[in-house]
Amino acid sequence: QVQLVESGGGLVQPGGSLRLSCAASGNIFSINVMAWYRQAPGKQRELVAAMNSGDSARYVDSVKGRFTISRDNAQNTVYLQMNSLKPEDTAVYYCYVLENGRGDYWGQGTQVTVSS
């Protein structure tokens, strides 16, 4: 079993920045994809950014140029640097990990609120 622990959420003013972290621990075999999803009230969960084991990244259009995903494979950690935050970025952000040939896992979620 793999556990994911997220940190870094909080309240920030529009235009501000936050950095989310997610550390995977437990019986880790081989991580393929590490990603961040978010879910705003009344909306479906959406993929924000993902990075595969070859460090190829993709982003939802609404965050391109503002958010950057990165990962530290030695530490089994994924980060999401969020700049120029907007009120519409307000959501619960979830870490997601897909292991090769095993399964996928979700973090417990961390709240990000962008408000003046």
C-alpha cells in the first residue's frame, strides 16, 4: 500500500503564489505518473497537471504558463508551483500517483483558496 501526504495549501491573495508538495511512502514499487487534480465546489474533479516517469508534463489549458509540476524521484515527491493565482483556482487539490503494473492512489486533498 502507498500513502500520499500533501502539504502547502492555504489562503492567498489573487496574484500570489503557493507551492504544493506530495510525498509518497509505503510499499512503493515503480511510480509512473504523478499528478495533481482539483475539485471546486459544485464541479467535477479535473486534471491540473501530470508528469510521467520520463519527466514529460502536461497541463490543463487554464493553468498553462502559471503552474509548474516537478518531481523528485529519489524522494518520491511531486510538487506543484502555482503562480499568478486567480480566484477560479480555488479548489481542493489532490495528489495522484499511478504505479506501473499495480494501482493508483489519491492523497487526502489540500484546500487552496484565492481571495482578497
